[in-house]
Amino acid sequence: MMRTPIDISRPWLPLILAGLLVLAGCAKKQESTVQNPPPANNMPAALHVMSVTLGRTINPDKRVADATEQFSPTETVYASVETMGSAPSATLAARWTFEDGQLVDETSQTIAPDGPAITECHVTKPSGWPPGSYKLEVMLDGKTAATKSFTVKA
């Protein structure tokens, strides 16, 4: 086998060869960084209220069985509060008010969800609710997270 001598009268040929070697080295480096991606952020999502549903009855899973925003004076008003996220401890409060902001009832619960969760709260008045407009304000750690209006009709 006969070798052909490299023609060094062409000075651009060694430059092209050197450039190809540099490009080949860069391609290898890029491949190695793709194979070792940075670690994923596994921080839990902050706790927040997704929805509030009102109704006349509640299921064992704490979800409202028959959603409505209109009640009779003798009915218990149930609320299912759906939250998403995680917290080692949070306070979920329900503030029930009548037309002009008059406080009807206020309760709170300590929750520690790790993902989707349902919390139930309710209000009742055995002597009967006065007809009118009411509002439920749901607070998470002291801050309003959701509101829901409902009416009582005779």
C-alpha cells in the first residue's frame, strides 16, 4: 500500500484538520452535560384552596352530596373545602356572616395535608335561619382564600 504524501504547499489543509478535531471535542463535552441533568426541584407545592362547595348533606369522604346555594331556614349548611399542596400545619377557618356582615358563626381547624384534601365545615341553627343573603369566608392561616354566597328562603 502506497502512502500519498501530504501536500504542505496548501497551508489551509492543517487548519481544516485542526478545526475538525476541535469540533469533535466540543461535541463530546455537550453530550456529557446532557447525560447528567441537574437534580429536579422536589419542593412541595404551597397549600392553597382550590374550591368551596355548599350543600345540604355531606358524604363520608367529606364532599357535599347535593350542591346548592339555596337553603330553607331549618337546614344545616355544609361546605366542602378542597385544598391542594402541602403544609406541616395550617389553620383553615370558616366565617359565616348574614347580610350586613353580622357574624353568625366562626370555626377553625388545624390541618396538615400532603397533596389534595377535603375539609368539611358546617353551620346550623335549630331555631331557624332568618331569610336573606349569607356569605361563607374561608381563610387559610388568617388570610381570605375563598368566599361563597348563599341564600335562605322561607
